[in-house]
Amino acid sequence: MRRRVLLIAALLAAAPGSGAPQEEALLPLATDLQQLGEQSRRTRLPIVLLFSTPGCPYCREVRRNYLAPLLVADTPAVPAPLIREIVITGRDAMVDFEGRATTHAQFAERQGIAMVPVVMAVDSGGRGIGEPLIGLDASGFYNAYLESLLALARAQAGESR
């Protein structure tokens, strides 16, 4: 719970007019996807991965306007999906869904991610659910696409919300 409160505080600190750089409003970075998969199995919550690069304005918009609000709106009645960010140029160490040590860049490459932003829903074993959202929709339907992907992911995770 304390971690969630700190995350929400960090997200709110990066809101417009706060004086904080927008890039600071990061989602939790992927560190151990195998452990996240186990959490998904226990909680029956879907996993959502954002593939991004530093300084990408479209990534920032997806993070800030679509994914971060899901974490802030997290309630017992409608829990947030398990969201993690993967920086496709990143050399940060992480563990993949099979328990292998890798880096953000290596994991993204194995997933075939070459452009950003990409939002991908996966099951507890790391298998993709539905079609990933690639890029950012300028026609105003992005939220509907995201909600559709989340509904599919929730259904597959066994969540009846």
C-alpha cells in the first residue's frame, strides 16, 4: 500500500503546473516479470506493458494520459492492471517471464518491439492478449482501444469486472 501511495504522489507531482518535469511521471519499470506473472496468477489481474524510449512525447502522452490514471483510479471494486514500463533502449537488468536474466533492450527485441509507444497486454506467462496498441491515435479513439484491450485482458485473467 505504501508503494502505491508513493507512486500516486510521484504521478501527481508531475502534473501540469507542478514545476516537475513531465518525464518524471514514470510508471513502475519492469524488474521481475516472472514475479509479476505470479502476482497476476494470484490476484487474477491482467498485466499491461508499455514499451517506450526516453524523451518520446507520444510515450509520455500514453503514460500520463492513459496508463497512469489507471493506477490513480485503483480501487478494490475496480483494481488497476499490473502495469510496467520497458525502455526499449534501456540496459537496466530485469528478469523475463521464464526467469531468465535480461535487459530492457534485449527483452523488447525478443518481443519484436522496434517502435514506440507500444501498449501490450499479456497473461501471467507473458503471452500476448489481443492486438498491441502501436503508436498513438490522433483521431480520439485511443481510450476506447485501450479499454477494449483491458476488457479482453481482464476476461482472460479471470477477472469478472
